[in-house]
Amino acid sequence: MQCPGSSVLALSLAMLALPVCGMPAMAQTRDDVQIALERTDDLIARAQEVVAGTDNPQAQDELAFAVRIQADARADFTGGRFAIALDLTFKARLHADRAIALVKGLPDPDRVLVQLERTRELLDRARERIEECNVDRARALLRAAVEMQDRAEASAREGRYLAALQLTLSARERAHRALRMCNLDENLNESAERALSRTDELIARAREAVREHGADDARRALDRAVELETEAWSQFRAEHFEASLRLTQSARTFAHRAIRLAGAR
């Protein structure tokens, strides 16, 4: 299953608004939400085992946040607000996953999300261009890339961030090969401009989330996102498109982090 609005994954994989993409709306029955809550409880218990005894305050904060959000999810479940409970328990799961990742040195979920978004955006653009290319091998390679990206997004939803990162990078490499077979390649000017626009939209959502719910750490993440995005636009205007693309992706990472730390519903 792909997240709604796959062109931006806004994955935002509502995995990671950041939260995570979860079950479709029709699946939000009491039993389905109960199962989701129990799975989050299991993950939080595992995170508590991993984090216990470590000297990693960031992981401890992430775990504490997961516990608080899960308590809210339980309260909403008891009150019959199943959609809200489902959203919150996936957010709690993200924070528990992140606590484990911080201790075990796994990829940062926020950064993995940005890489997933970048690949999905490339695939969306490549599909339009390769449709006009009469090279069957290129079309087959693009289909393989899309399938690999679907698996990457599924891995991210399941908290398997290293697998998600490896799969999405492989999908991106296949998409580039398909474009080259058609004597095409990624237009960095266009890619950077689109990425900048989407990061601006994400920062606007982050600003709203931080205004309503944000603590100091969320505000700091937002400030860093704005700073990086400002520099990304400067590099774009100077026609340094690769640098602009890297900077806006970093800005998007911090914007996602601000939303997550704000804990916005």
C-alpha cells in the first residue's frame, strides 16, 4: 500500500506525519486499532529493554515521548475515537523505533523519510518521461524500481529503516538507469526547484505544528530547517543545483523532525 499523495509521500508516510502510514480508513475497526495498540506496546517494551542502562539522553527522551503518546492513544481508544487512537499509536511507534535506532546506530528515520520522498519524486517524474520512450527495457527497469520503492516504503512503515534506505537507494539507481536508456537524465534544475517548493510546504506545516504544540526542541529543529532552506534557495539562484538539492533535503529532515517533536495530531 502506498501512502496518500505519493509524490511527496505526504509519507508524509502520514510513516513517519511523519507520522506513519497505517491502515486504510476502512480498517479502523475497534479490533484493528486494538491490535495496533498491542503491537506498539510490544515495540515500546522492546525499546525499554534496549534503552535501559544506556547513557543516551536523546533515546531516553524519544522513549518517554513514545510512552506519553501511547497513553493518549489508549485514552482515545477507550473513548471510542478510533481514528485518532490509530494515528497516535503509529506516532508512538515511530518514537520508540527512533529510540532503538539511536542506541543501535541505525539510520535516522527522519533522514530515511527524506530519501524515500526523493526517490518517489524521481519515479513520478521518470514515469512521465519514459512513457514517451520506445525502449521496453527502460520501461521494465522503471517498473522494477517502482516495485522496489513500494517495498522500501513498506519497510519504513514496519520500522525497518536500514532495509528501507537500501531499497530506496537501489530503486533510485534503477530509475536513473532507465532514464539513461532513453537518453534522458534527471534535470537538476527542475528537480531542485520542485524539491525546494515541497520543502517550503513542509516547513509551513511544521511552523503550524510548532506554533500549536511545539516545545523548545521542536522550535530549534524548525529554526534549523528554515536556515538550511534559505541557504538552499540562495544556492539555487546561483545555479548550484546539486548543492541546493542537498541543502533542501537536509532542511526537510529538520522540518519532519520539528513536526515529530511537536507531536501534532
